[in-house]
Amino acid sequence: MADDHKAARLVALIASVFISLVAGTPYLYGVYSPQLVQKVGLLASDAATISVAVNIGSGTGGLPAGILIDRAGPQIAILVGSTCIFLGYFSLNYIYVHEIGSLLLICILMVFMGFGSVTSFFAGLKAAQANFPDNRGTAGALPIGAYGLSATVFSIVAARFFDGQSGKLLAFLAFFNGSVAFVGSFFVHVYPMSPLVTLTSALCLSEMNEDTPRSVKRKASLAGSFSFWGIGTRLREPSFVQLPSGDTSAEAARKPNSQGLSLYSSANDLKAIIDSEEESSASELTVADTSSRSLPIAPTPVMLPGPSDPKGTLEVIQDLLRDKTYMIHFCILSLSSGICQMYIYTVGFIVTAQFEHNHLQGSPATLQALQVSTISLASFGGRVTGGLFSDFLHKNLRAQRQWVVVGAITLTFLTQFLVMTSNTIHLVTLASLFTGGAYGLLYGCYPAIIADHCGTEYFTTAWGLGCCGPLLILFSLEKVFGSIYDSHSQNGVCAVGNKCYEGAFQVSSFLCVAAALVTGTMMYKKRSDSG
């Protein structure tokens, strides 16, 4: 099937990769935070507060970012994001140079910058998902991988060109990242598919209860809509668009109808539409081509209110919160991602505890930097691998994408086991490798899973809401970690090895098992329903 705008889609994907690369710099905070805090006269404990502000901007900001993208489109969202990125870093540079010691102001700027970064990233991700519906995992893996690799790339840039010069680094991030995102926004668009693909979209029905009537309200026009590309449970009987009496043209299948589109089961109506397409244009498929190629039975993603509905945003969120399948995905992602983030944000304390316990010489800073680089590189590899492998499972093996999630949870559980049972710094590096890989696998495959279930028209709203969940798990586990670590510390130093944090990882191990059980149950039920 011919695909219009193929070159433009590829350009948009490449632009999304560069935008995601510059959008991932909130994770670079650890590089310049010591000098920033010292320069403006804040306490070392204030650095943790600032890091929380970064996560608030990039975590809870995902939902409003998703709403903005779904409403205004990815191009406008990236323009907004690039402005936030520039103003955030530029203002931090001003604070650094003029030594303005306001913790509140710095936190506000960090939230601002985090929101700009996640808005730009999500916009590029939505474009990738919508422009390549047949290869969502692969297309989504590229911007996701670039986002995960950002910390490593800019850490190298900082060490090579801005060693010990955090003010200049912040100025560079403001102008370079803001400019790349701004220019990239002009190349990122969502392109509609060919008319025959739009025609095939008439096969899609929303998920309905047994008592739901067969006639439902739909958007007046399906042209340009992407919600029907989700991969879900196949219908037992195909349903097609009913045309007004006496009007069998393909254009009538797409023209506005204030009464909504009535859906019912009849193969003859689809044949009439296809026959009309053949007569109107010699470039369309012939009857022989149509008969030799089986038209796919369309999946049943969650059909959400159209953007013309003034209450669309609230209804989208309400529908998501009422959707049991989506909420199960929400819980799985929250548990799995929150556990990985707990390790990522506490690995410096883990290294310090092992450093003191084993009486190593020098400073733990080098070992801490090694863990950050290991996690970042493993996350990049996991994100790309997760997207590619989920597509392979789905398209070649006809298997569920959730098998990638099972692999991620398994790696996460191995991490908890290594951290709890070992007192060797080398095994900490192995745990960092496993954690980064697991975190990358989750975010490499889960966008495609969410898009398969919800469709791509409101994908970023669904994905943004999903990204809010890990914050609660992260906050809770970090509180447990901190209380246990402090209880074994003397003068702020814990030297008893894994006893400094063993209890926190026992809790996270239990949550890993819970996530695995929920995932396994969902996969079994989905397999039973499709069988």
C-alpha cells in the first residue's frame, strides 16, 4: 500500500531524534549541581530539593504536556518546549553568574526546564508513533533511545569543553539545546495516511459492554485521525461504516455527518465503497488486487472524544481512569519504573557505602560517575532493543509486546538481589548495568503498548498520565531508603555495606514480584480472550 509523505515522515523522525537528544538534559543535573549550589551559597542538602524539582517538571509535567500536544499538535508543543528549555537554562546561568542564592527561584526554573524538556520529547515521540503505525516500536525507540543517551553525550561534552566551568556549560545548554529544539520543530509534523488506509479505518469499533447499543457517536470525519491504528483484541464480526441511502461514494464515507456514523456488520457496504474508489481513480487497487489481498480486521482501541468536544480533555482523562486495561498498564509501569528510578537516584549513596565498607583509596566520585555512565548507556541500549524486539514479537512471532516488560522486570529483580546480597563494588556496576537495561526496555516498549491500546490521537495524554505514576513509587521508596540509610550512619557516613540500604531493596523486591504477577495475569487473560 502506497504511503504518502514517506520522505517527510523520515525527516520528521530524524528531527525527533535530535529534539529528544537535547530534551534529555535534565538528567545532566548531577554534573553542574555541586558547583551551582556552592556558587550561590546554598547547603548541600538543598541539591536534593533541586533534583526533586527537576523530577516534578519532567514527571508531573507529562500530563499537561500530553494535553498540549494532543490539542495543539507536536510542532506548537516543541516550540513551547524549546522556549522553556532556553529560558530555564539561561536563567540558571544568570543566577550562577550573579550568585543569587534563592532556592525557591532555582526550583521554579528547574520545574520550568523539566516541563520544556518533557514537552519536546513527548511531541517528537507522538510524531514517531503516528507517522509509522506499522512499526511503532522501532520508530518510537529512536527518540526514546536518544533521550536516554542524552546524559552520556552531554556529560562527555561537559568534561571535554567545560570542565569546572558550570556557568559556561549552562549558557551552552541554553543556546544549543533551545536552538536545536526550535529549529527541529519546523520539521516535525503528523502526516495523514493514504485514502485507502483511511477507508480501512472504518472497521474500527470502540470497546463496548454487552449492553452498549451498536450505534455510537463518532467523529464526523475519519480523515487525518490516527486512533484506529491501535492493536487490540480482534472483533468476532467485522463492523463497517453505513453510508447514507443512495450515496455510495468514498467521499461520502469521509464527509461530515452531524448525526454521527452508524456502525453495523455488513461486508457488502465495504465492497460498495471499494468499488466506488476503483471507478473514481485508475490509480486505486483493482478488484483482483482487492480479492487477492485480505483486508485486515481492524483492532478495537479505546475510542476517545474528538478534539472538537469542548470537554474532550477531561473526558479523555476520565475515560482513561475508567479503563481497567489502561489502569493495569499504569500500575505495571509505575511499579517497574519507580523501582528502577529508586536505584538510579540512590546509586551514589550505594557506592559511598561500599567505598567506606571496603576501605577503598581515593574518592568515590569516580566510581559514582562510572555508575551514571553505565546506567545511561544501558538505558540507551535497552530503549532501542525494547522497541525493535517488541515489533519483532508483535509482527513476526504474533506474540505480545508485554514479553519485553517481563524481561525488564526480571532484570530489575536481579538488580535487587545483587544489591541486597553483595558487598563488592564490581557487582554494583553489574547492578547498574541491569537497572539501566531494564529501565530502557520498559520505556522502549511501553509507548507502543499504550498506543496499541489507546490509539495515537490521544497518545501523549495517555502516556503523560502514565508517567505520573512512577513519581509516587519513587518518592515512597526513597523515603524508605533514606530512613534506613540514616539509621546506620554516623556523621552522615554509612560504612556497613549493604546493611545501609538492604531493607529498602527488600521492599522493592516485593514490588517486583507484584509487578510480575500483574503482568503475567494480564498476558494470560489477553491470550485467553484472543483465543
